[in-house]
Amino acid sequence: MSKIAVVGAGAWGTGLAIVLGRRGTHEVRLWAYETEVCDSITQKRVNEQFLPGRNVPEAVTVTNDLALALADAQIVVNAVPSQHCRRLFERMRPLIPPQTLIVSATKGLEEGSLLRMTEVITQVLHHDGRADPAVGALSGPSFAQEVARGDPTAITIASEDAVLLATVQREFSDPSFRVYTNSDVAGVELGGALKNIVAIAAGICDGLSLGHNSVAALITRGLAEMTRLAIACGGRAETMAGLAGLGDLVLTCTGGLSRNRSVGVELGRGRKLPEILAGMHGMVAEGVFTTTAAVGLAHSRGVEMPITEQMHAILHRGKSPREALHELMTRSGKSEGFGS
């Protein structure tokens, strides 16, 4: 029986714990920061705050104790928001055995460092002469509610470690959850992070009562600039046409369960960002934070990302969505392609 720790009991962490627990062949420990989440799952087998209506299998033990959650874990799954990743792994470092496989399921970039989550984790755990851990990134089109309900879902695990790829594919897959492997860690992580920015823009289109033409153009050109940055960071174009790129982008830009898209809808309707975020009741829209890091990363690599630039101006400089749209539509003429 595999021992798997899932760190972070938000919707996605809980959804993954449900997937792992329903097989009946794993001992799953779910670490929750919030006491009320721990109590809800323990007493009712439901995470009422973040994933209501979805039963958590008995094979999943929930705890607020990090040491207990990580004890003897063979696989550790990180599902905390990106801006908490470094601080939490600094706490976890002395508790994680050297041979443990680390899986990052967080879709974001660290604001200050511009690092991807696997880079943050490796940086933190590479300490005092300790060998670099085996780290992978889990990403793809996957709303937590649908995953927990058992809807057929396909997702990707990316790593340079062949053992990690084979282990995660074997241990996470079931008839409703299909796991593909990929060696392009940069491409998979950047696809998962950058699509959230485009999803906020797609929500703005809806909030402005624009039609399908606008969203289709946005998704297509959003994918083009995501691909440019991924390639500049060592990723592969074909990865961006796969589950962690196009697949996740389409889902997040069009699905009603997307928190990032929902933020965009409210922005398009004229609400201010602080008000929108205050009403999310602890939920996180990763694209709000990732936008700043993506702009910095694009500048550092000399990559033009006009949609991301305009989203940063809307989110962090109070720019009008209609003004941003006008500037995008009146840019100088270009040739279509990932390099334009």
C-alpha cells in the first residue's frame, strides 16, 4: 500500500485526495491549514468549505499536523497556492525523507523570483548538501468538482525523473482519471500557470457581453503568446498543444467552474478587484498573482505578450477593460504565428 501525503485541502487538493483514496490501495493523508476543514472532513467526510457535496473516502485521513501528514510518505503532493509554496516547503524540509517523490499540483508562478513551482521546491529542498529531490508537475484540464464526481479526466505528469513518471502514472490512474507522462516540465508548468491569465481575459469578454468571436480569438492568440514564452524558457511547442496547454486553456476560458474566468466576468461588469477577491471566501484565483510574474518573466526573456500586458494593467493599474481591448485590437498589423 502506497503512502501518499496531499498538502493543501483546498478544492484541488481535496479532489486529488478523493481520486487517490477511492482506489482503496493507498494510505492517503490530507493536510489542511484550516481547522474547520479538518473538522468537516473528519466528522462529515465532506470538505464543506472548498468542495461541498463530494464525499471523501475513508482511506483519506485529514490532519492539521504536518509531521503526521508527511510521516513515511512515499509521494508528497503539493496543492497549496503558489505564493505559500516556498514558506510551506521550508517548514516541510526536515520532515520529508530524501527518497520521497514530490509532485507539484499548483498552477502558478512565484511573484518575486519568477520561478515555477518545481523550481521553488527544488531550491528549498536542495539544502546542506542534500541531493536534488525527484520533482514533477501535475497539470491539465481538471475542475476539482468534476474530478471528485468521477467524470472522465485526462491529465499530465511532467518530470525529468523516469521513476517518478512511471510511479505517478501507475499510482494516480484509475478508470476515471487517466494520467499521461511528459518530460517537458517547463512547458507543462507554464501552460498551467499562463492559461489562468487568459481565462481572466475570457471572463472579461463575457462580462462586457461580447460574443463567441471575441473569446475564440482570445484563446487562439493567448495560446500563441503562451507558446512563445514557454519556448523561450526551454519548453516545447507541442506541449502547448496538449493537455497542459490547449486543453487546460479551453477548459479554464469556457468553463463555469473556473475561478479565474469568474474574476474576469466581474471585472468586465465594472467591479473592482479587491471587492471581487474579498467575496471569494478563501478561494484563490492564481491568475491574479501569476500575471505580475508572467510579465516579469516575459521581459527577462525578451518575449512580447500583449494580452498578458493588458491584463496586468487591468488587474494592477486599474485600467479600463474596454480601453485594454481597444489597444489590443488597434495594434500594428502582424503575421499570424507563435512568433508574432
